[in-house]
Amino acid sequence: MWALEGNTGAYVYKKSISYDGYKSMSSKVLLSQAKLKFDSDTPTNAYIYMSSNSNHSSGAIACDIGLIGAPANNGGWYLIASRNNNNSNTTSSAGMKTFYSSPIVQSTLVNGEYRPKHDIYLYYTYGDGTVYCQVQNVITGVAQEGYVDDYRFNTSAPNICLMTGTSLVPDIYDSTGTQTAGDIKCGAYLKNVIWSENKIYKQSLWKGTAYSFAGNNSSTTNYLLTYDRDNASCTATSDRDTINIFYDAAYEQ
């Protein structure tokens, strides 16, 4: 289960049906069609990623692996993992990790707008105690991979669900260190993120039948959540999900 995250800005989550035995998924993200713009006064980070959630008896855990686009990256998209852990007694720690010092995709800066140069393939799976993700640059063929180890991800557990996520998150914290929503009319945006060739599998490592994991496919998709509809939208068809997030200064509710 995912709770609403009111201080993390606008996002779009696509969650698989729970307790249905899904163990891996894959997508082609048409990143070269996207546009990313930051605001100097309200820092934001862009995320395009896959995730899984285990409601293990020892404590729930969510593991996101995918790409980050941040102001400090100068248009580069880097492979990262973020693990959220609500069980303080486990040896598995929470936190964010960057796997490589070089980006998988670079961008061109045009009039203050970053335009990624290439598309990517994203692959995500879990096995006995390990979550694994691979991202491949469609044009260069370069691949990067990331692992997160945690015993609560195992193939015998039926209570794991899979998810894709796209978000533009304000990177702002108050005096107590608590994340805040920031200025949602700052003009920053992440536009035209297209998830295509979306597949989900009931076996690890993308084996067996490839089921459609489109946003409008009710047989595999539990829900397609667009949070903060004033600033985010998603159009789902049988072969792609197109996402736009725009903190438009001119918007009036």
C-alpha cells in the first residue's frame, strides 16, 4: 500500500494488482521526447522509476530504482535507488544511493529547458532477497544496473506489488528537517514523459508471459494515481502513458 505524500509535489503512480504474483516489469521510456525545467528559487528533483512494495511480517518496505534529474546534474540522468523502511528492528537500512558517477542519458540545454538526448529501457525484478534494476540507453547501448538487498523481497511471498512512478519533487526542508511542498507555482516542469511497451511478468527476470501493464488495463493495473491534478496529468492508452507535471505560475484554481 502507498499513502498519499502531500509534501512531495505532484506525481503519477501506476500500481499493479496486489497479491497477484507479479515479480518483474519492463518499459521503454521515450525520454528524448521529455522536457525538464528547473526554478532557481524553488529547487526540484525529477524522478522516473520503478518500485516494489513488500508487506512482510517483519515490516513493510518499498524499494524505488530508476533515474533522477537534478539541478546539480546539468541535465544528466543518473541511476539511483531509494529504500523506505518502516521497521527499525531490521538490518536493512533506508536511504538513497547513486550507483554510477556518470549519467546514462545527457541532455541539451535550450532556453533554460533540458531536453534529454536518448530514450531508455527500464527493467525491474526481485528475487530471493534482492531487488534488481537495469537501465539501457536505446541509442548508445550502454547499460547500468543497480541492486538492493533485503530478505523481505522473496519469490515465495505473494504480497508484493509493483509500481512505476514519475514525479517532480520540491527539494525543500524546514528548520526541523521536514520536507515541505515549496512553491507549487514556481514555473518548473517535467513534460511529456512517455512510458511505452509496458510489460509485467509473474516470473522474475522477465520470463514467462509478458502481460500488458498499460495504465488503462484493469486486468493488471490496480490504479493509476495522479496526485495534485492542478499541476499533473496522465493520458493512458493501450500502448503508452504520457505524463505532464507543470508548476504553472499563471494557473488559477
